[in-house]
Amino acid sequence: MKARLTVLAGVALAAGALGVWTTRDRAAPVATAQGPDAAPAIPVSVSVVKVEDVPVLLHGIGTVQAFNTITIRSRVDGPIIAVDFTEGEEVEAGTALFQIDPRPYQAALAQARAAKNKDVAQLQSVQLDLERSTKLLSRGFQTQQSFDQQTAQVGQLKAAIDGDQAQIDTAQLNLDYTRIAAPISGRLGARLVDIGNLVRAGEGTPLVTIAQVRPVFVSFTLPQQSFDDIRQQQKKAPLAVDAFSADDTRALARGQLTLIDNSIDAATGTIHLKAQFANADERLWPGEFVNVRVILSTRRAVPTVPAQAVQDGPDGYIVYVVGPGETVRRKPVEVAAIQDGIAAVTDGLAPGERVVINGQFRLTDGARVDAGPPGAAANADGGQRR
């Protein structure tokens, strides 16, 4: 009986020991899973702080204007008998565009020349009479009155000849006006009057327009708060101006600021400016809307990070910096400007530091991250795109 009790006690002790071991073995993974060292790393994207020269830009919206725009009109009356151009083509100064019927003006020129020849012949006759009267006057065979009359007649005919020459010049000018030529080099617009139509100088009917597109202007405005900075920098050297497409994605041309208007618009509080562009490739077209960037100055050797690295914090801008052990620390920063996807940081970052650019919403100070290669993009949930 005593031996049986001893066996039962041994079995009970063995079962209790097994239960304790089992309980501990099951609890061990739970404790490990809840330990701080086992927390999974948060996947993020990082970028390295660089040092770059960053331009100080002023942004505006402008309109392209032709350097010169001319509306061609007729200066004489008559029907158009020839059109010597193709709409939209580039022409040089002096190129014939229209021909108005020249015959009435040729006849007027011939008439003016005939009138001059008639007066020249009369003058020659009167001058011969005056020479004879001079000889007779010295001998007493000619009265002074008659001599004076002949002298006056010579003067009248000389004046008439001058008037005839003026008539010839006018007739020749009108005849020249029947050939309408391009006054400047530029690009033609649509033809506004067809061949055979009668045009009159007094009506001022437009025939075609010509625009000089090399170079061109871009006219734009900026807030008056920028006026003093622009004026001071423009005194040192003409400011560079970049023109971008309407969607602000493509750089079109670079020019120079040429005009700061002489007054600020009191209604809008803006200053009117103009920039001139060589436009050799004609990427700027009159009437086009463009985004304008005036390069006011350049910040030299400034730490820069992608714009998405900068977050709004309770007291200003912050970034998450990846430190030792692949843990992150939140740092306040001073940002001078954010433009073209780049943030210029004037205080708070050093070159070479790694900053988080995607996945910040899951981060806290001291969190461990899986940074991956610099510049890799993260999904919206913080995971890496593969």
C-alpha cells in the first residue's frame, strides 16, 4: 500500500513539472513577440541631402507679344490685280504683297511731266526775251517797267516748274504705292481682302497683318511687393527670365527683362514687366499664355532635399532623418523655398544626411525603418514599390 502511494506521488510530480514546462514554453513566444526589439521595421523611401545652387525665383503668368505688329493697308484707291504671297509664310522686308491697278497713276505721272516740260519751254522763251530787253534797256530802247514785267514772268515760270516737279513727285509716289510691300521682315497672317476687290485709302481697309516673331516680348505682371527687389537687381545686370509652357512642365526659352513699367497698377497692386526673347526656334508665339520665372538671384551651396521630405509640423517644417541603427528622428528645419520639386533648407540639415521622402505617416521618433536604396518610391501604405 505504501509503495502504491509512492508511485502515485511520483506521477503527480511528473505531471506538474510537465505542466509548468508547457506553460512556460507557450508563454515564451508571446513575451518575445511583445518585446521592443522584435517590432517590424517600417518600409520607407529615403534621399540624401545634397548641396546645390538654388535660384531665387519670382513666378508670374505672361502673354507673348510680337516685337512689331503691322496691319497692311492701301494708301491709294483702286482694284487689287495681284496677290503675291502665301498666307502664313515668312517674308523679308520689301517683299511684294499686293498690286493695285497702276494705270490711272501712270497717266497722272505722265500728265505732270508734260506740264513741267511745257513750263520749261516757256521759261526758255521768256529768258531769251529778258536777255534782249537787258541790252535794249542799257541803250534806252526799253522801258524799266517792261523789263521788270519780263523779269517777274521768268520768276513765275521758275516757280511753276517747281510746282510741276512736286506734282511729278506726288504722282510717282502714288504710283509706287500701287505696289504694296512688306515694311518689315516677319510672318504674315490670313489674307483679309481677295484679288479683284476695290480698296480705298480713306476707308483704311486692312489687307493682311505681319508680325515680327524673332525676337518677341513676353508681357507679365508681378505683385508690387517684388518691385523693389526687381529694380535693385536690374540695376546690377538685366535679370534672366524663363518662359515655361502653360502647364508649367516644359521650358520654352530664356530671355532678359527689358521693361519695368513707370507705375504700379493701383487697382491690382501689380507692376507691369516685359522680357525680350530671341525666339530663334519660334517656340513662343504671339498671343500664347506662358508661365514666367524671373531669376532674381541665386542661393549658393544650399542643402536641398526632395520637396516631399518636408512635412508640416506643429511649429513649422519638419523632416525625418535616418540615423544609427536605421532609426528615425524628427528634426525641425528652416525652408527658404520649395520649387520644381526641390526644397532649399537653410537650417536643420547637413549634407550627406538621409531623410525620409515617403512613408512618414507611420513614423515616430525612434522608430526603426527599412530604408531600402536611396530614392526608392514607397506605396501609399508605406511599403516599397518593387
